[in-house]
Amino acid sequence: MNFLDRSRTVAPPGWSRWLVPPAALAVHLSIGQAYAWSVFKPPLESALDLSGTASALPFQLGIVMLGLSAAFGGTLVERNGPRWAMFVSLVCFSSGFLVAALGAATGQFWLVVLGYGFIGGIGLGIGYISPVSTLIKWFPDRPGMATGIAIMGFGGGALIASPWSTGMLDGFGTDRSGIATAFLVHGVVYAAFMALGVLLVRIPPEGWLPAGWQPKRETRRLVTTAQVSARNALRTPQFWCLWVVLCMNVTAGIGILEKAAPMITDFFGETSVPVSTSAAAGFVALLSLANMGGRLLWSSTSDLIGRKNMYRVYLGAGALMYVVIARLGNDSKPLFVCCALLILSFYGGGFATAPAYLRDLFGTYQVGAIHGRLLTAWSTAGVLGPLIVNRVADAGERAGHSGPGLYTTSLVVMTVLLAVGFVANECIRPVHARFHETPRGHEAPEGGTARVHQDS
């Protein structure tokens, strides 16, 4: 197992840093299958006699475990290196499918929940954060773009998994045996694909910098040259402000993502040209593309305009889009679709920009561990977003509402949440020097000399 040691992953002279993003993508495109869980919901409900709420449990537990495992495993990822982390992710994610296959074959749904949700969810969390700090160290000149490339893979994983899983279910059948076989194939194929990332990933040698590039004296107020440990980061108001920012942004985006097909159908169901089932499915595919594309586009843009300004766009423009949908959404299908696509691109961009924002505030010392702790905001939002939209819609149906009226209240709530996130983003300031690490790795004393670049 020495192959997994951090010391064995140091890149030799001449190693191209552009080989690291494909290694990250091999993992993220695999674990991004989580967004395609809905493909398995109808067959499971039929084969195991489950309710819609029950069939969502593996996915919900998976997202919760993603945040928890990223939070508790972040320090181990930093200590043991990206190859170890990717290997752990491979073992957990793939074995989760194998346990789920056993559950489907035997009709024991609790094994599906245990395998896909609990074991596989641990693989999701460790795999999600495994390449982050490595990419930031390889691309100090373009940290937003680097993390955007990798995290784009998580958003795009469903574009591969959804038709692939559907094709397997068509071929193997949608009974217990067919579902079990599909799970089994997923586990084996994803293990092989993720192994490419394990073999390819490298970390830069100590002190490495891109050829011809030298760190510039930053004039942006929130970009630090100091380093902050994960333990100290949790003691700063900046971390918790960013936690609120990410939670609000994700809650707003996932609310549309989880309810996308029925929402567009309800909005235009009473018009002269209602939305067909196939058109609703196409709308969901467009949202996935926006989610994926926004991760690279907006995170790369943040390298130019700064992270704080980028989140001002996510939260401010996102709130405006929700207002437009609430007031004018059912007047025009193109307007509704464009607003929803922007919201989902901001949703994806928020994920991809967060690691670079953390790097600006806390340095690269333990940015992977800090990012893991930040992802608990995702776990919270993964419960909040669908809960708000579904509870409001259910209440509206009981009250006799229909069409856009089912979503008016939830759209207002999402707008308010984005406004809360906007305020939290405005509260972010440079981290105080007392939280900085000294060159020997100990905490700087009160009034220490570690420096944050201020506006000139």
C-alpha cells in the first residue's frame, strides 16, 4: 500500500500539470452519477413496492453523508494526499453499488439504502474534495478555473449516467434482478474508471511554481498570503459567513433542480400549448448542462473579477431571476427557461467558486480540509431546498391551488434566502492575523505579523 503514500505521489521533473485535471475528472464524472438517481426511482418503487418518499432515501442519505464525510475526512485527505483519498472514494463508491445490488436482488431495501446512501455517500464526500487542494497548488495562477474543471465533472456526471443507466435497465429489465445487475455493472465500471484518476494524480514538489510565473502582490483585499489551519478557520466569522452564502445559494438552486419537470409542466399546464413529458425531460437536461457549464464559466470568471464580486452576481442576479419567474414566468416559456438556466448555472458556479474563495481567505495550507467542513452547508441545503418546494406545493394542492400558484410562496422564500446570502457575503472581510499560522506551523499570537494584502 506504499503506492498510496503521499510521498509516492510527488510529481517527477517535467510532469505536466494538465494531467491532473483529467485525474480529477475521472473521479468527479463517476461520483456525479448521484444526480441521476431518479432513473432508478420508478423501477425500485415498482419492484420493491416503495413510496416516492422511500425511494428517495438512498439519494438523500448519500448527500447527507457527502457533507459529513467531507467534513470529518477533510483533514485525512490533506494528511494522506489525493491518491489515498481517491482510492478510498473508489472503494466506498463502488462497494456501495455492490451492496445495493445485493439489496435489490434479495428485496431488502435497507441494503440499498446502506450501500448507495451510507457507504456510497462516504465515497461521494471523500471523492468530491480529494482533488481540490491539489488542483489549487498546481494552478496558483488560475485557481478558479482549475477547481471549476474538476467540479464541472460532478455536475456533468448525470449526463453520462442517466442515459447509460436507462439503457441498462431497458436491457436487463426493471425487475429486482435487472436492477441488481445494473447496480453491479455500475460498481465494476466506475471502479475501473476511477482507478485512472488514482494512477494519474500527482502533487507538485515543495516550492513548485508554473514556468515563468511569479506570485504577484495582490491588490484585492480578500486575497491573503498567510495560511490558516482548518481548526482555526472554524473559529473565524468569515468561514461561517461563507457557510451561509453557500447554503443559501445551493438551497435556491436545488429547489428548482429537484422539482424541475413537474414545475415547468404546472406553470404552463393551463396554457394553450402545455408542456409535454418529453419537453419537460428536455428541460431537465438543459438544466444539467447549465449546472455543468456554470461551474467552469463562472469559476473562471471569478479569477478575473474576484470571488466576492462573483457571489454578488450569483446571489443578486439569482434573486432577480426568482422574482421574474414569480411575476412573469407563466407569460413566456423562453423567459421561464432562460431564468431557470441562469439560476442553475449560478448553483453550479457557487460550488466551483467556493474552493477558490476559501483559498483566498485562508491560504492553501489546509484548504481541502476547510472545504470539507464547508460542504456541510450542502448537506443542509439538500434537505432544505426540496423540503421548501415540496411542502409548499403539497399545501397548495390541499388548498385547491394549481399551476404557478403552487410555487409562488416557495419562489418568494428562495428570493429571501438569496438576499440573506447576499448580506452574508457582504460581511466577509480579511481574516484577522491572530488566526494565521507561523512559519513553524503554530498559531500566530495575538497581533502576529502574518500579513493580508490590503487595498493600495
